[in-house]
Amino acid sequence: MNANLNTFPSIVLSIAVAFALFFPGCVEKGCTDLNASNYSADAERNDGSCVYDAVTNQANIDFVETYASIVHAMYNDAHTEALNLQETIDLFISNPTIPGLEACKEKWVLAHIPYSQSEGFRFAFGAIDDSANNYERRLNAWDFNPARIDYMEGSPQSGIINDSVNYPSISAKRLLELNDQGGGQQITLGYHVIEFLLWGEDVTALEDELPGLRTFSDYVIADSNANSAKRRGAYLKVCVDQLVIDLKSLSDEWSPSVQNNYRNEFLNLNPKKATRYAMTGLVNFSQFELAKYRLENALGSLEGDEESRFSDNSHRDLYFNSVGLRSVFNGRYGRVDSTYVEGFSLNDLILSLEPQMAARAKSLSDDLVTKATAVPSPLDYTQSIEVMGSVGPVNDMINALTAFGNHLTDVSVEMGTGIKGDLLE
């Protein structure tokens, strides 16, 4: 009896060894190499599945640092140009003249350029799309109903400006409350509201190729229109003042000299995740927001749907959107003061993975600017005479944006970052 008991552990051990040999699945297999990207702490036996990233963490770190610096530079430039616009508008409101109104228009065009370049930073889970502040809807929403703001053809008393009963005062607090209220087209602030207040409704025929024709007299406080003119000036001032405030806030969110801002949060993400965020923004803006929503949906439209529809500035918006995308790809941005911000780029990152893919991506990024240069002004007229799938500068632009987005998506798969699924993991 004792002998049998003594041999029992040996029997159990033998059975266990045999079980492990014949049923190896009972041992947790996986990648046991700490240097591999798919290392598994639970694995007891290496099954040969280890994957080693072609793009190192350091390369991702170098790219996202350049990216963050360019984001800050673009928003900082947008703030600087908004200050210039604010100064010009203040002078015009105090003394409305024809040259004064033209100066405001010129400054508006210049002010919108750096912001247009920054739009590739949208859809990247950054501060611009933060739902708490709703910056994008306060800054650059363009598909809105201008009759909510001021008079339109056939509705001389429409809008907040002409309704002193329901809106006795025009203040930043009130316009912030009203902005995007209920969603849809209920926009009361931003670049394009200022654009409408400077150019007015564009009621000319598309073939006339003219912008809105608002006159400086809309701001002259005379007996016939004293109330509306004064309120219109007040509305314009509130809009440009809020634009300056919001752009300063965005610039601060990416500033290297501000503590506990979004830049700090972004740079402390897993480097691959930060790269994924950046590439997601580039793809979503180029391929979907710009190609499909802004361009493709407007082809053949007799409504003249476009971003800067009051000023006929949309061709310039499109050009600088493309320049901005290329700047991020190349890691080199030319600032409004003629200096440059540059560093390790997305192109460098892809080059470290696959030179042929990098060459293709570089060619596609350059093609965006080439195709945008070929889109004539005004964009609304060009869109009205093209149809989807035909040959023309707008279709060429759509194809270029789509090809760029598709290729970056393919690159992200090769890099192991992925940009279409599991974005928040």
C-alpha cells in the first residue's frame, strides 16, 4: 500500500508530461520576445509569430513632434491674421467708406489662408473637434442660412440684426448661445458669417461670375437705416472679436509653452496611436470632407454650393487646403512671416518603411497642389458646368484627393497603425 502511494506522484507527473506532449495547446503559446510589437506577457512558449515594426517608435515620435509644431504654427498664424482683420474692421465700423469695406475684404481673404491650411488637422481627435468647445462650428461652419443673420433678397427684415424685439442686444454671450443651436444651419459666428457681413448675399447669376455686392452704406448710421446699421456693425465686431479669442485658444492648445494643454496630451500618447490620429485626420479631410462633401456633392448643382459662397473665394480655400495637406506630409510649413517650421515628416516616416510607397505618396501630395491650381475661379460656376464622373478640373481634384487618401490608408496598413477601424483603442 505504501509502495503504491510512493509511486503515485511519478505516475501523475508522467501523465502530465505525456499530456503536454500530445496536447501542446494546453501551454499558452504566442510571442515571448520583449522587442516584438506583439509580445504577449501570458505566452509560455514562442510560436514563431513575433512581429517587428518596420517603423520604430522613435520615428513615430519624431513625426508627431513635427506635426504638433506645424499645428501650432498654423493656428498661431491664423490668430495673427485675425488680429489684422479685427483692426481693419474696427476702423471701418468707426468710419464706413468704400475703401474701408474693400480693405476689410482683402484682410478677410488673407486671414482665411492659414486656417484653410490647417483643416487637415480636423478629424484627428484634436482640440479643433473637441465637442466641449465646438471650435470648428464656431470658426469655419459654412453651410448655414444667412437669413438667420441679416436681410436677404425678398426678406428685407430677416435675421437677428433686424429683429431688435427678440434680440434686443447683440453680444458675444448671446451669439455663442445661438450658434449651432439645434444643429443644422443655425450658425451665427465664424469666418463665413463675417464673410456674409462684408460681401452680402450673392444673388447674381452663376454665369456672371460675381461675388456678393453689399455696399458700405449698410454700415452708415443714417436716419433711414440707423437701427439696422448700428446693429450690423455691432454684430460684425462681436464676430471678429470672438474669432480672435477662439483662434488664440486653439493656438494655446498646441503651444509648447503652455502647460496641461492638448499638445502635451497628444505627445504623451503611444507614438503609434498619435501617428494614427494624424493620418486619420489627413485621410478623412482630403478623401471625405473635401472630395466628397465639399466638391462631389456640389457638382452639377445650380445652387452654387461652396465654402466661401459670398466672396467667391472657394477656389483659394481649395488651393490652400491642398497646400496645407502637402505641408504636413512634407513636414515643412511656410509661415506668414516668411520663416519655416520643419522637421521629420510623414514622408520620412513612410520612407523608413517602404521607399516605393513614399515616392508614390510624395507624388500624390504634389499632385493635390497641381490640380488645385488648375481649378478656375469662381468655383461655383465651374461646379455648375461639370457633372460627376466627367472630365474637368473639379473632377480631377476629386480624383487627386481620393487617390491621396486611399494611398495613405494603404500605407497605414503597412505601418501597422490602421486608420479606419479601432481608432479609439
